[in-house]
Amino acid sequence: MLAVALLVFGGGLTSATAAPPAPTDTAVAPTPENAKKAERISREVGSSANPKAAEKALNASDRALLKAFNTVTRTEVLPEVTTPAAGPGAGSTPVTAGTGPTMTLMAASGCWNVSRSSVARNVFGSWLYTLTVSGGFCTNGSYVYSKWFNGSWGETFWIGWRDGGQTYSNSVIAGGSARIVGQRVFIYGVGGWDVQSSYPCVRLFGYWNGSTGADTSCNPW
């Protein structure tokens, strides 16, 4: 479905069909020194009176650091939060199983609200923003018979990034499981200059046996 639209710094492009980086782009090593310098450059450009002019005034190396600092290179799903929901399972106590963050085994029947967050990181490992999605499902121990979407929330961590709001949500029962999707847009832009947009999703799963899971797909099916 929707994909992250990473746009080229310095070109002023604002569409998902932006030109690929030029072969002469300066490579950026994810070292602590580069991370510190990239953060400083990003703050200086973001707080300048004319951010676009400030960006154009950078040399190739500093422009590459600015781009690297504000480009999402990976996302990861954080551990979930699960609570009993109103319905047949009200009052049930979730029981965590295993050590991984992606699965939680609960009672075989009941209703639960589930929340998961996805964090976007740059090449230096810094958090740029998080997307949190909440939904719920009910199971009788044999099949999932109800599902719902509660909402989505966004949080940004660096100057220039903002949460543009929810763009999509859905909840279905497919393949024997509840599948709940929320999507928001996050925008990097300063001084009226929008440089790039990202449209991340979190998809929640609720299974017949009470287990749950999540990934970053935008497709509920």
C-alpha cells in the first residue's frame, strides 16, 4: 500500500517520485562523532530564520549528515500493552509467555485491548517518531468473534518533525485472527518547507487461543 516517501534534501522535492540520490552523494558512517555533528546541523537548520537557505548553504558533507539524520532507515515494534476489555473476558488476567517482544499468550478465551508502538530510527539509531495503535478482540477459545479499532497516536522527537494525523484505519477478521491496522503521516519540514513524509502503519493480531502479535504492514488482510 502506501510507502514511505523519502525525498531528496536540497532539491525541494515533495512528491513520492523524487529522483534517487545522485551518485556523488557523500556517504555517512554511523559513528558517534557523525551522530553528534548531524544532530547539531539539524538543529541549526531547523531553528534558522530561513531553513531552506541554510540547507543550501551547507557543504556536501554537512548536507549528507542532515539528510542522514532525518531519514528513516529502520523501524521496530516495541513490546505491547495488553489489558482486559469489557465483554466475556472482563477481569481476565493476561499471562506473559516467552522473552520476545512480539508474542504474548493470554487466557484462551476473553476480550482484550492491545496497544503496540513502532519506532522509526535514523542511521545513528536516534528515534525520529513513534506510532502507537490500539485495538481489541474477543475469542471463545475456538475462534475470534469480535474485533475493534481504538485509535492511533503519534509522537515526534526532533526539531522539524511533526505528526500530521491519522490517515487510515481498519479492523477485520481474516484467517481466523483479528487484524487491526492504524496509519499516520509524519512530516519533516521547517519554516514552511516540507522535505519528506512518512506513512507508517502498525498491524495488530489477535488469535483464537488468546495470543497476540504485531508487524508494520498496512494491509489488514
